[in-house]
Amino acid sequence: DNSSNMFASLPRHQLRDRSTVSTTTAATTKTKLSRFRIPRIFLLVIPTVLILSLYSLSDCAFFLPGRSSRQYDSVLSRDDSKETAIIIATHPIPSHPSIDTLVETVESVYTYLAGLPPRSQLLITVDGLQEATTRGLPQTEENRRKFDLYLTALYAHFSGEHVTILVSGYGRGLTHNLKRAVEVLHVDTKYLWMVQHDIPFSKTIDHAALVQTAREYPRLLRIVAFNNRRKIPKRCGAVDALDAVNGLRLRKIAAWSDQNHFATVDHYRDDIFPLIEYEGFMEVKMRGVVMRNCSYYGPYSYYTDHDGPPYYHHLDASERYGKKLAERIEQGDVRWQDVTAGNWQEMRRHGINTTALFERVRNNQTGAT
């Protein structure tokens, strides 16, 4: 301070005199204070109260009236950016090299997942072109050109220390790419969002409440599904342990989907990955597993006290469903023999006369030969 600077500039003998005056003043002050002795009990109580207050402020919300423990978590200025990862699964689609579909989906993540730290890890997996033509886009010169342009646009748009792009050399499928993404997660990552590149969220989801519930009930909450239709799937059992927790209404269901969901990393590593083949269809396998053991593997279906599904919508960028698929079949881009029973059913649900479509395709093939 200014006084110390002033005395520092005095000659040495004056500094000694200053020291003597200070000592005398301190002795006088001590004599005056000795008249007001503080009871020893207070010397023990006051530090104890201070320590307990600091402990309470760091570990609970008791000293913040009106705040629940879930709300107080957001007040703490801790870095949760590594706790949750968002994995966006992509593959070649007819609209490439445009990245508009992916950008829309990524933006929906940060718009509708309430409480998600803005610097959370973002991993984008890129499946390659298919070697066979039964599904996906085949290895043609035009498709390879589009795919290369898509990668260029992808790297240019998505950058930053929290972004990781994982590109597969050829079409390996969702299971392979998801396993690869989980393998490179940060050691502190406990939760993940699995999001399909053409399934943007369309309604607010309380991410903070989900994480809080996962912390409080680690043996119960392993995976959470989000419906894109108003109808709730068949329930798994009559009682739901997490039916009213942290403002959420979570119901365990006898269903499983690889569409957008929230899960713990441990559930994927320890429970799901050991059950599915590297190149297999994860969704098909897990549906059978849930039918046999719904109480453990069945996901919870998400809704709240004031809101319910649908929480996302499917853009069908792959053109595998409904009218888009019907057009590709009629144009000869997709063989009708490769279309699954579920896809035929989906086309009928969209009002397409699949019998007439089949006849037109067969007539076209007959006329061509």
C-alpha cells in the first residue's frame, strides 16, 4: 500500500525508529484487548460453524431456500462438458454432398436438450459407401465424388476441440461405428446421446433432470427412449420405480429402438455391446433381448408432468420409407426384392397402394426384357 511504500524510502535509522513505535503500539493494543477475553468455548464453536457452512454449500441445497437439489446442480460452476457425449451417426444419403440435414439435427440437439453443457463432446460417425447394393448407396464413381465433397463440407463446418469426426473406409453399419465412437470417449464420460443424422429433436427434453436421475438411480436408469408418436409402447410390468422423479415421468417399456435415445456409457459397454455382433443390426437383436428380459434391458420411455411425445421427427434422408422409397423402387434405384416386410408395411401406412406399385415394377421389368 501507499504507507509501506513511503516507509520503504526512509533512511535505515528512521526505519528502526518506525519499528520501535509499531512494537510499542502493538503492546498497548494487546493490553487493551486483554480486558475483553473471549470465552474458549466460542473459539471452538466459531470455526466449526464456518467449516460446516462451507461443507453444506458445496454438497447440498439446504442453504438455498426455494431450490431443489436438481436446480442447485445448475448453480454450481463445475465443468460438466466431459460428462455427456453426443454421438451423431451418419451414412451416405442421396442429398449429399449437402450437409443441411445433419446441421438441422445438430442444431436441434443444442436447442431442445435443456441443460446440456454447450461444450459437450460431439462425435460424428461417418459410414462409408456400401460394397453391395442391397442397402445404402453403392460404390459408384458419382457416389464417391459426392461422398468426398460431403466430407470436405463436413470438416469445414464442424470444428473445435470438442468435435471428433470418425470416418469409416466403407459401409460397416451403425453397430460398428457406434462401438468405435464409444471406444474413444473421454475417460470421464458417463452418459451419451445416440442421435441419427436425419432425426432432429422437435420438443424440449430436460437433459439436466435425466442426468440427475441417472446419478441418483444408477442401478435403474440405464437407457431412455423418446417416441416420435403419441402412442406409448407396451409397458414392461405394472409398477414403474421412476414414474415421478425430478419432474419426469419415466415408464419402462417392452420395446427397443436405435433411434434417438439417452443411455449410460456403462450400459452400452457392459450390457449391449457384448450381445450384438460387430456387423449386425443392433435394433433387431436388442428387441429380442428385451422380449426375454424386459425388466433389465427394457428402456424407460420419457415424458413429463406437462408434456409428452412426439419428441422428434424423421426426415427419412435415406429415402427408405413411405413415398420416397416407393419412388426409388419404381425408378429402379432399389430392387423390390431387397425391401423388408416392415418397409412395405410403412409404405401402406403412408397410403401407398403397394400391390399396384408391385405390378408397375414387374411390368416395367418385363417390358425391359
